[in-house]
Amino acid sequence: MKFGLRKPSIKKRISARTSIKRQIVHRAGLKMPRGYGWLRDPKKAAYNKVYNKTTFDIFKIIKKLMK
């Protein structure tokens, strides 16, 4: 498990938003409501919850400083 600052990757950020799979799911209206990750994949949801609480993103820090 990672602790501290996340290393940003512009390539992964762009590919996640422009993937074919994402486009198909969003256009078909097959999105699950927020919080349903525990039903779909509990192991992944638990990992993501811990990861997001133990790391922080440089872009969020910059965004807060700009306000």
C-alpha cells in the first residue's frame, strides 16, 4: 500500500477519460450509482478506500491553493 504523495501520470489521466469502454458504458446508461462499488467488487472497493485515505494528489493541493 502506498503512503503520501501520488505520482501524477498525464498519459493515464487522458486514457482513462477517452477509453472506448468508458464511452460505451456512459452512452448506454449502464453506470452504477455512487457507493455501489461494495456490491460490484468488495475487495477492490476496500483497497480503494484505504488507498485514497493514505495518499494525496498534487493536483488537489494546487486546486486548493488557487481558490
